[in-house]
Amino acid sequence: MPNRNGTGPSGAGPLTGRGAGVCNGAGFGRGAGFAAPGVHEMSEKDLLATRRDLLERELSAVNSRLDALEDEKKTE
């Protein structure tokens, strides 16, 4: 996961990549076979709630940028 920030590849959320990271319990990438300290399995409900929160933040950022572009257009 880039930057270990919980967003997954391309900001798509946790567990959306190829399964080489710590989120899948494999440890330190490429299926090391052991979980990193502090890594636990998440329930489907928790995963979906996390994904929803990430998508809401991303949508908010897109809406803010669109508003800024509209404001720029009005001032031209």
C-alpha cells in the first residue's frame, strides 16, 4: 500500500490490490506468511464502512475542485 495511509492502490481503499501487503495478513508483502504486529482481520462491515468513508472524502475533494474551477471560470 503506497505510503501506508490506508487508501490502497490509486486511492481505491484497503484490500483492493494484488494482496501483497499487510492488509491481507500476509505480513511484509509477497505472501511472507505471517501477520505484522498489530494487524488484525477486519469484518466485511468494517471494510465497507472504511471504503465508504474513503469514497466520501474523495467525492468531497472532487466537488471542492469542481467548485473552485467554476469560481475561476466566473472570474474570467
